[in-house]
Amino acid sequence: MQLISLEANKPSFNTVKFNPTGLTLIVGKSTSTDKNNTYNGVGKSLLLQIVNFCLGSNKIAAFEQYLSGWEFTLSFKIGDEEFTANRATDKQNKIYLNDKEFGQTAFNAEMEKSL
């Protein structure tokens, strides 16, 4: 599987485009002078959680609570075939794969077949 991009329906989200020819590094610069404070709030961990969310993770209650109204779209390739997975934080029981609606279990089964 090769990740292509991650987008959201809100303008405050910066689209992430993954490197098509190799490794993608997500880094953040800490502005704190406290050596014990490793939190910088850039969103590296959240980015991984959103990718997992788009790929059929269990419901994430915090997304429903704090990201109400958000929809995420992950584009990826398996072999030479391109896919788009779309999932909303308010309707987490529905995941769209190439515009076809699936429940979580059916989506995961479909992905398993593809992989």
C-alpha cells in the first residue's frame, strides 16, 4: 500500500501529500526551551490517527466530540489500483471506498481482500 494524500473538508487542514518515490518524514520543531517538554502540537500523532481512522479503525469518540463536522479523505494505491477512503467524524459507522458505502466490518473485509 502506498499513501498518496490526506485531505479534509475544512480549510484549516493542510493537505498532506506523501512522497511517491520513497519515505515521507513528518517533523515538528519544538519552540519550548524545556528539555522535558517534547510536545509541540504540530499534529504528527493526530495525522497517524486520522490515517488509521480512514483505513477502518474503531470509532474514535474524541473525533466525534472535538472534530464534529469534519470529513477526511485518504487517497492510496494498492499495486497499480488507486483508492479513495472517506470517513466523517459524525457518521463513523460509514466509510466510503471509491464512493461506495461500507460499514466498518464490511470495509475492513473489502480492504483485506484488496491486500
